Amino acid sequence: MKTCKIQSQGLIVLLCLINLLNYVDRGIIPGAPQSFRHFITSSLGVAVTDQSVYFGLLSSSFIVGHSVLSVVFGYFALTHRPFRMISLGMSIWIVAIIICAISEHINSYALLIVGRVLSGAGEASFQCVAPPFIDRHAPPERRSFYVGIYLASVIVGTAIGFVYGSLFAESSLTWAGAFYFEAILMACLVFCCMFCVQEEFNVVPPTDDAVALRKPLVSTSGFEATGELLSLSVISHDTVDKNQLSPEESTEKLDAETFFQSWWEIISDIPFLLVVLGHGAYTFTLGVFNAFGPDIFIGLGLFTDETSASLIFGGIVAATSLIGTPLGGYILDRYTKHTTVPGKRCFTAVSSLFVYVTIAEVFALIMCFITDSKGAFLLCFTIALFCMCALWGPEMVAVMELFPSSRQSMAISANAVIIHVFGDVPAPVVMGIVRDIWAPNCGTVEEDGDAVLNPLCMILWALAMVVIKRRQNKGGFVLTAPAEI
């Protein structure tokens, strides 16, 4: 019997569903902190006042595997079919999730850590492929918006994970049941990636920007196929020379490049480093809230039980990300969809980062001084988080626009590694240590700024604006061919 092939619109939905389920998994542990703390005590025999470090390690251990394999899969994306890579990586993810569930039955903290690390390794194959794939195939006038929808599934999935983990942890199935159930769901999505993707969309990314791009995923019959709908990217002199070669010559040159030469081309780009280091500082704050969000609400006296705190925290995160992230991409499209100015989309994206993070910083600081008022605190928290969600799409667009399409998967992988190293990897562990030392008997960190937005992201993104504007003025950006519509 002939396998049913997913239609064009379904591919974007498939990528978003995989991303959503991926982040539901990330929200399980922080969504049921008391259950996992009890597991830590019973499996390791540590004191109640010393649990936070081990809990923070659980929340961030997946990033170890993710960071290491992101480098490998990002390089493989130059020569391998995208959905084949996704199928391989997410199959590893399914095995890892089953290991996590088994750890509860044998009461092994070490096995749970192994499962979390492996889950990050499997996820790496997906995260480096999906954003460039969507940006390359989405309608030219809505590229940022579709990237925003994809990114919204990150925080929405995490928020659902808070509730999902909490409900399973309090049921007879325990948190092991949560892992088993999501493994079954992911297996269905992996099956679709292996057998239900049309061949025209499952091809090796072009190694030359002069090569005609593939048709967009979503119907664009309402759009004008004009030369005004152009994407912008900055490239080095070496890349310009490469794009002037024939497709055969370009492929030979790519094959001759070493692993380290390819990565040096990415990480030596100064605007790229400024953008992603700013993202790392911003991610540090999100990492703290992700690991200790419900605990913060409980410790401040806003709620008295874990379920209520997880429901409200997850609801706010879901609402702000569901609206804010696509809106950030939509606004960026509004300002750049008809531009023919080289570098305009990239500069506008970085400018948006600075504006959004400044507003978020102000409300985050106000939030620290009004903890005695539940309504005012939650309002400021909602506004700050809304702005933080709105900047995510422009940040991803800025990273991709800094490089030609053949290098965008590598840029996304490098971006992920850097923000993990400086952001969500150290955040739970560092704040866990701070909490154990300063507030061992409290449900959260101190109120005097520990959970405030890191100001480094403002400084670094401001510098990125200046550098990118100077590069644009010097003609460092070039126009590339639009997608065929």
C-alpha cells in the first residue's frame, strides 16, 4: 500500500509538533519539583537543604549532549537530507526518554542523568535543521512570522510540560508515566519523518546561494513573484567567490573544507558573536525561571501549593509565548518585507532585540520591588516575559541572515552551543548553589535581584547594532535570490 505523503502545509505543522513535544519533555522536571526532590533524596540520600544543586543538574544535563552533538549535526546538515537527520536524532531521543522512565522504577539518579544527556543529543539533529528549513521555504513576506510560530512552540511546550509533569507526578502513573506517554507520541512523529515526507522537500541543502531555491512550503498564490521579495545575508569574501562558482565546483570546494575550517568561518564573525553572547545572557534568566519558576512563586508566598503555582506559571508562559513570539516575527516582516536594501532585515532584527530587552529589563526590575502585591507582580512578570518572547524570532532571523543559506544550519548550531554554555547550562546549577547557601529553607531565591533579567544582553545587542550598521554602510551585505514562488 502506498504511503500517504504529507502535504506542503503539513510539513511546518510536523516540525512545530516535534518541537512542541520536545519542550514538553523539558518542562516535566521543573513542573514537578517536589516529586523529583523526593526522588533525589531517596536515590542519593542527600539532605533536604542540599537538593537544589542536584535538581538544577537534572534540569540542565540534557544540554551537555545537545551542545556536543549540535556541532556534529550542524556540519552534517551540509551534506545530509534534513528529515533523515531528524529521524535518526529523534529515534535516539525516544530511547533516552524510555531510559528516564526506567530510572524511576529502579530508583537511580545516575540513570536519569544518562537519559537526560541522551535526550539532548537526539534533539540536536532537529534543532539545527528546522529553522533554516522554514525560513527558506516559507512565503517571502511571512518568513519571520513562520519562524516565530515555530519558536512559540518552544515556550508553549515548556509551559505545557509544567502542567503535564505536575499532573502525572501526582497521579498513580507517577512522572515515569509522563516519559512513557511522550515517547509513544514522538514515535508517531518520527514515523511521519521517515515515510511521509515528499521527496522534493527532503533534499540536501544547496551548497551555493546561486542555486535556485526550492518551492515554498505554504501556498503563495496571493503574493507577487517579483524581485523585490529578497532575502538578505552577509557573506565573507571567500563566500562571494564560492557563490560565483558552478554548482559542481562549489560542491568540490565544500568537500575540500575541513570540519574546523567550516566552523571557524562561523565563530569568527564578530556580529554573530555579539548577537549570540547577548542571547546567552538573556537565556541565563530564562534558565533560572525554567528550573525554579514554580518554586519562585511558592517561595514569594504567591501560591501555597505546587499544582497551583505550576498551572499559573505555565499559563502565563504559554499565553505570552503564544502571542509574543509570532508577533515579534510579524512586526519584523512588516518593516522588511518589501526592502531591497542590503542588510536591512538583519539590522532591523538586531534593533528589535535591543528595544524588546530594554522594556523587559524595566518591568523585571519593577517586579522585584512589588512582591507583596500578587496582582502587580504577575502583571509585571507577564509584560517582561511577553517582551522576552517577542525578541526570540528576530534573534533567530539575525543569526541566519548573517550567513548564506548553505551555512545557516551551522550558524544555528553554533548559536545553540554558545547560549547553552553561557546561558541555560550554568543558570540552574549556579542559582541552585546560591539558593542552598542563602535560602536553604525557602521555596525560591532571594528577592533582591537573583531572578532579574541579565543586563549583559542589553549591552551586547547594542554593540551588535553598531557593528552590523557599520557593515551595512560598507556594503558587507549582498542580496540573494528569492525563493521560487
